[in-house]
Amino acid sequence: MRFRKPKPKKIFAIDIGTNSIHGIIADIDENKNIRIFLTDKKSIRLGANINNGLINSSTINETIYVLNKFKKNALYYSPVIYKAVATSAVREAINRDEFINSVHIKTGINIDIIDGNKEGYLIYKGVSRGLNLENKNIMVIDIGGGSTELIFGNSEQLSVNSIKIGAIRTSLDFFPNFETHSSSIEKCEEHILEKIRSLNLKNFVQKVDKVIGTSGTIQAIARITLLNNNQEFLTPINNTTININDLNNSFEMILSKDSPSKRAKINGLEMPRAELISAGALILKNILKELSINELFISSYSLREGIVFDNFESN
């Protein structure tokens, strides 16, 4: 008697970040390529009080509501295995145990709080496997809400650098009400450069074949840049290369607008991203400048795809 090989279950990979909750339902096909069946996203600003170290009760309840809605949307693709991870905002929260326990009790989903190294590893795996770059030396830039990950290496050797300069954290530190002025921009840039220079990364960059940008912030800047140059693009943006001159024009445009309402009028940018984009632009601008990077390759693959690849390859 012949037995059919059991069909692998789909993974619902959930990234509980500082700015938003993202989820994908996916599996890996026979050619080891990822197949994405569903994408879900909800911005909830989990890290709105990141400097105080507390996740307030209303945000916990909103997270529970979002995750239960994700579960409802997933019924069509059942059975799925839930793999949820939490990053900067949760790992720094004083009441993170309360958050994790409340979510588990009311959704049945277990959340794994990962450190910066594991976060960087999963981001690298998502980018490199998703774009077939495992045999290349790459640098990945991922700008989150609470931290920025700079990842160097290949499938055999990896260096992960997690820096506490995310779009929400930096906005809260330097831009009250998300409004910018020349003096606050200058102070913010000094802070960002100090963080970057402390890592001594220039030797790593010299060995890199390709520099890849991922995350909502970088994709938003890429959209602005492409639209500003009257270029068409697919959503999500993927396999797109942008040069430093075009990126610098976008940075200048973003930083010339001193309020979210003005930034929201930029073609390709909407609220609430308009609130955080100035800090995100300053982080990316100064990373590229300090490390003399002249070209940025855009990837829509990141942490969530990394969770899927990691789960299938470890079983």
C-alpha cells in the first residue's frame, strides 16, 4: 500500500513590533520557495510609551482584538501553526509578562520574545532566502519602531547589530508632536551618528556584495523616491534598486516638511507613517552616509518570511 506524504501545514507568522502587528500565512513549496496566502497588518503603536517601559491596558486589549481578528481571517486556510514573536517594545516593557499572559489567555497564541540577535537572524533569513542571496555577502538594514538592525554576512557567518534608534523611539526623543525643526534635526542626527560610529562597521561594508533595505519605513521612502521620479512599481516593492542621489532628494523633501500634515501631502505617503517618517529618514540617511553606501536594494521580505523559512528548515 502506498501512502501519500502528508501535506505540510501552513505557518501563520506574526511579528508584534513597536509600531504595528504584521502577519502572513505561508508555506514552502517543493522548490523551497515561499508561498504567501494571506497578509494582515494593523498599526497599534505598541511602543507609544516605550521610554516609560509600560504597555498600557488599552494597547494590550487592542493587541488581543487584532490577534483574534487574525485568527478569524485564518480559518479559511486552516490548519495553520501560529508562530508569533515580539521585538523591541515588548522585550523592554516592565509589564511584558502581563502582556504575554493576557494575550495567551484571550487568544491562545504563545508569543516568543526575541532579542536583537534572533531578530536579526530571522530578518536575514527572510531576506536572503526570499531573494536567493544565500551565496552572497550582504548587508541588511531594517528600521523598526524601537530599534534598527544592521546585519552583515552570509549563510555561514552572520554579524547582527541591534541599535536603539527606531522610528518611534527617535521621534519621541527628538520631535514632540512629530514636528521637526532645524535644531531638533541637527541634534537627532548627532545622536544617530554617535550610535552608528560606536559599532565600527566600515570594515564590514567593504566585504558586502549588496546592501538591502527592508521594513515599512524603508519601503515608504522607496515609494516616495520612485513616485518622485515618475517610476512605476509593484506593491509590495521588491527587487528594486535606488541610487543615493534619488534617496537624498527624498530625504530632503521629507525633512523640509515640519509637520505630519505637510508630510502627508507627499506623493506616496499617508498618515500615520507621515508622523514617523522624518525620524526614519534621518536614520536611513545617516547610515548610508556614514557607511558610504551609494545604492540600496529594496526587499519586501523580512522577519515574517524568516519565521516561515526557519520553521520549515528546522523540522
